[in-house]
Amino acid sequence: MSPHIARVATGVLLTMLAGCIVGPDYHESKAALPAHWADQVTQGTPAYHSRTVPDDVDARWWTVFSDAELSSLVERVAGANLDVKVATQRLMQARAARGVTGADALPALQGSASYQHSRSSQNGLVDISGLNGKSDYNLWQPGIDASWELDLWGRVRREIESADASVQVSADLRRDVLLSAMAETASDYIQLRGVQAQQVIVRENLEIARQNLKLTQIRFADGVATHLETAEAAAQVSENEARLPALENQRVHLINALSFLLGEPPRTLEHELDTVQPIPPVPPRVPVGLPSQLAERRPDIREAEARLHAATADIGVAVGDFYPRITLSANLGLQATHFGDLGEWSSRMFGVGPALTVPIFEGGRLKGQLELRKAQQREAMIEYQRAVLNAWHEVDNAMSDYDTRQTRHEKLDAAVAQDQVALENARRQYVAGATDFLNVLTVQRDLLDTQQASVVSTTDVSLSLVGLFKALGGGWEASFPLASSARRDRPVAEVGD
């Protein structure tokens, strides 16, 4: 074989090896999800219910409540929430770590310069004093070193692939934190409006109770009412007054919770939220999309899949450790005992050549590392399956909660209407002398309890809708969107990150 043919064959062999990459290739997982959500939830609800429909989920789901203050709070969370900021810094760390890993695929170039004043032993291997007539000497030595590991088996490429997947994990963790912060903000705001509505009802009933007390006191003075009736009326006033401090405490806690979510000191939102507003109502139709969209929308599923991708790439890294490593290295420098001689051609020195490292005996370390990576990949697969199944359960439970709480709310509204009729009749009978005042107070107390329960139920319906949107995984797209629809082609670059 001629030298030219040998060089060509060597070049072809190296090109083929450069395209080789050990370990299993990752293939995007397919989530085991149904084609449609449960029919009894999407179609079997009464006509007067807010209904879930298979339309695309709006990324800005909080706007369905038609509450400007709620929208303002939720949209401020992405830039102000401290948990989101921490998650952002962790994403930056993952990107920096990826940059460190990516550097392994490129040649390394280092410059160095040294100066040394020395004396050699006259009894040693080399007595430099015999050469220059001096016992001491100076050594000047600047130079450049270069090295590059040939990634013949794709070990470094697998490391970079794993690092890219780890960046994706951090990005989806940040989205998950944002989704939770948005849902918690909406929940706290809805609860705040519910507490304020309860305060209004209690104050209205307290005013009625005080009027009843005055009436019984007047009737007692006229000898018409008994001491028992005045005592019962006074007790009802005190009972209503006792409900207010607990509600006020809840109001303060919820305002502080919202302030904390926005990274503000306690009571910061007091003035902004002090005005009583209605509980955000649910819309007649709620778009929930299709189950097949859940894997792309839920950050926890995306995160679990990215972890599976990283674990699969790590197997390739472990396999690559079994193969030889070839490193090309070169150095170019100058060496002289006099600084002025560094410019002489005779002061030059250089070295170039490959280095081969072959694992011969590692005591089972490499085999154990490979088995560890395979076990971690199997664990990541199970975690992915668990994330998908958990998401499916959460959505199904959230839909059931939404339907059930609407039904309960409608029954409580009917109970409030009946209690109001009962109270009006009790008052008429009392004026006519057909019943005692104790019956009026009992019906009044029942009405207050039912009204408060109805307000709590209204709150629960809106809260269950927030829970449904959280289970569906929407809301992060507006703040942390993907770079493209093919998110795995460029897992690092993300618009808006």
C-alpha cells in the first residue's frame, strides 16, 4: 500500500469513527393518555352548570374570571415572586454548567511563562556549572500548550446531550414554580374576596340583630316582651360580633400571603385590595383542551421527560468510559538561561504527538458505573410514567371537584332563598302574636349560617376552577415561552428567559 493510500484510508477511518456515538439514542416518550376526558364531566353536567369543553386552553386562563385586579396580580407574579427568581438563577446555573461541559468538545490552549534562578548539584546527573563556569544559573521558559481529546466514540457528545437535557429540566422546573405561584395568587385573591363577602353578610345580619335587640328592649319596657327574649336578642348580637374578628384575621393573612407572593412586605397590598369586590365568577364554558396536549403543557411531565433524556445520555457517557481515549497535544516554547537569548532561533523547542489512554483494570468501577446509569434511567422512566398518571388523576379529580361544588352551591342558594322566606314568615307571625321571638332568632341564625355557607361555596367553585387550570398545566407560556415548537432541537435558547 502506498503512503498516499494509507493516509487516505486513515482519514476515512477517522471520519467514520468521528460519526460514531456509543450508548442508546433517546426517543421522545409517548404519554399514555386517553383520547378524551371523561364524558360524564364534559357532557353529563346540568345545563345550568359552567361546562368544560374540549377547546384549546387559553394560556392566560385567569382572564376567564373577568376580574381586572386578579389579572393584574397574576401577571405581576412572574417578575416579582422570589421563588420564581430562585428558579431563574438555578436555570442560569444549569446553562453555565452546560457551557463548562461543552468546552470539553473543543481544543484547549494554554499559555505559560516561567523564570527560575537555580543551582545544580555538582554530584548530580547534570552539572550545569561545568558548562557555563557558574554555580548559579537563570532559566527563562515561555510557551504555549495545546490539547484536544478526539471524541471518537461520542462520549463527550453524550455529556453535552445530558447537559442540554439538564438545562431543559431547570427550565421546566422554573415553569412549574411560576405555574404554582400564579395558581396560589389566584386562589388567595378569590379567598380574600370570599372573606370580604362574608364580612358584608355578617355586618348586615349584625345590624338586623341590633335592631331586633332595640325592638325587644322597647317591648320589654312596655311589658310585652319577656326578659328571655331580650337576653336571646342580646346573645345574637354578641354571636354576630364574635364572627367578625376571625374573618378580619383571615383577611389580613390573605393580604399578607398575596404581598409575599409579589415579594413585598406585609400589608403592602392593603390599600389596593381594601375595596370590597365580588368573588370572581366562573364562565359558562371552560376550555380544557384534549388529554394529548397535557404532556406538552404540564411542566412536571416535561421535566420528567427531560430527566429521562439526561439519564439516557448518561448511559452513553458510561459506555464511552470503556473505550480508549486519544488526546492530541502539542507545545511550542522558548528556553534560555539569558533573557536576551529568548529571541534566538536556537532557543526554540516544541513537542507534538498523540496520547492513548486505555482502561485495562478498574476493579469493576466502570461496570458498576454503567449499571448505576442504567438503573437511574429505568427509575427516570418510571418517574415519567408516574408524572403522566398523576397529571391524569389530578385533572380528573379537578373536573369532578368543579362539577360537585357547582351542584352544592346551587343547593345552598336554594336553601338561602327558603331561609329568607322562613324569616319573613317568622317575623309576621311574631308581630301577629302567633309565635315567640325565640323562633325569629333561630330562623335569623339559620339564615346567617346558610348565607355564609353559600359565600364559601361560591368561593369554592372559583377555587376549583383555578385548581383545574393548574392541573391542566397552563399559564407559563406567556412569561417563559418555548423557543420553537420543536423544543428539543434547541433546549438552551428560550425566548424571554
